[in-house]
Amino acid sequence: MAKVRVAGFSISIDGFGAGPEQSMQDPLGKRGMELHQWAFGTRTFQKMFGKEGGSQEVDDDYAKRAMAGFGAFILGRNMFGPVRGDWPDESWKGWWGDNPPYHVPTFILTHYPREPIVMEGGTTFYFVTEGIEVALEQAKTVAGEQNVKIGGGVSTVRQYLQAGLVDELHFAVAPVVLGRGEAMFAGIDLPGLGFRVVEHVATDLATHIVLAR
């Protein structure tokens, strides 16, 4: 059965999924890149951006699982770009260039409508203004028997968790303390939502924890 998954989501030891003050220079917030060191050196990550090489060990296994088997992605507005408010024009098409790493329909949560954007490699961005449930319905429709990934950011994952719409979570806990940023677990009762730890593996760069209901 197809699942709604959060996968490959990096957080700090103190529970922040992004640093503060997101900008063009710091798309993941200040020090946010430190959370993702486990992924950067993997073969999966290198391949996503057309490069050769990379590790093929435990971190790569989780990186591969974090991108495989999905028929649709859902992203928050901030994951798509730094633009706030109404779209000033149609020039911004995401952080990733002409060929984003999704390669399937990708739904962007926003309060401001915009026409879909067809990108290279099979990614089409759809902008959903009717809320998280409508976005999930649309994603499930196009995904068919494949999974739907809630790709972030923190606010988007929290909304889907609080609504009881997530089946499985994979967090990569980086050995980093941010002190401030976007808190993933504040006010979230994972056991109360039915989650339990079903898998945990530590590497030098992250502790991978999978929770399921």
C-alpha cells in the first residue's frame, strides 16, 4: 500500500530542521548546511546533480531510500524559494536550476496562485492554494501506487504530522547543535500520534532513525 513518508529529513541534536534567517545566501538558514553533511558525500547525492563517485555505504542507503519509490512530492513555499508574498513575476523557478532532483509532479503549498511550471527531467511544479489536504489528495492521485513524500520544510512536515497524515518518518540526526532555527518537535507528541521507532543506525555523520505508525 502506498504511504505518505518523510524521508532523509536532517535535524540537529537539539531538534532544529533548519537554521534561522533563510536567504539566497543561506537557503537552509544560517548553519543549515551542517545538518546535511551525511548526504553530500553519497553516490546518490552526487548522481542527483550529474556527478560521478560518492560513498556507497549506510548513509548512501538512506539517501537512496529518501528519493526512491515516490510518485509525487509536496513542498512548502520556502522549500521552493526565498520569494515571499505574491509572485512579483514568473522568473523564479526553484533553487535547483532547470533540472530539479524530483523527476515527478511536485506540489508547492502557497497562498498565492501561479501556473504550473514544467521543468526538465520530469518535474512539474504545481502550486496549491487550498491547503495541505487538497495538496495530498492531488499528490496521491498522480502518484498512484507509489508513495508520496512530504519533502519539507519544517513547517510543512509539522502540519502534516499534526493532521495525522504521515505514515512513516526518517530523520537523519546530525551531530550538530544549532541552538536556534526551525524546531521540528515543539508541541509534537510522536507517541500520541502513534509513532514508534522501528529502525536506528548510526554512522560518523548521522544517526538515522525511522519511525512508523
